[in-house]
Amino acid sequence: AKIITMAHCVDLAVECDYTFYGKLTDFLSREDTVILDTEYTDNVKVIFRIKGENKQNIDAKITDLSNGRVSSTVISENFCEFWKFFRKKIKGFQIFCRIYN
């Protein structure tokens, strides 16, 4: 058996145009988030998970980054296993690692 860390998590959705999508994913990759799904239609809908304590901060940053054009919508809130991915380069290869908080 292993010990896992449970945290109050919030799943959020952000719908944006394709021009803002790159900025959004770059921003989310630098924050304590996990992207769960991306839906591509006439716009892009990104669904991601954050710790509940970070919701207001992430909302404010997304609104600021988009100059008020984009905001997030809460999809669900629950207690779940929370992890963060980080990138590590080893001999020219980009490795994605999962660490538990």
C-alpha cells in the first residue's frame, strides 16, 4: 500500500478562441494545474484541475491574461488525489514526471 495525498480539488473549464489557446496552455503549464481534457470545435474548451485554495488566484490570472475576455466555469468540486506534472530534459529528451503533493 502507498500513501496518497487527498486535496480539495476544483475542476474548471475555460472556453477560448484558438489565438488565446496557446497563451492559456502555457500559463496552465506553469501553474499548479492538471489538464484533464481539451475539446476542439469552433472554439477550444480546456478542462483542468486545481487545488481548491488556488481557484480565485487562477481565475484572476486567466481574466487578466485574456484582458477580461475569458473566465473559468466550475465543473465540479471534490476531494481527490492531486498531482502535478513537471518537465525534465534528459539527454535531449523531454520526460514528463508525475509528483504527488
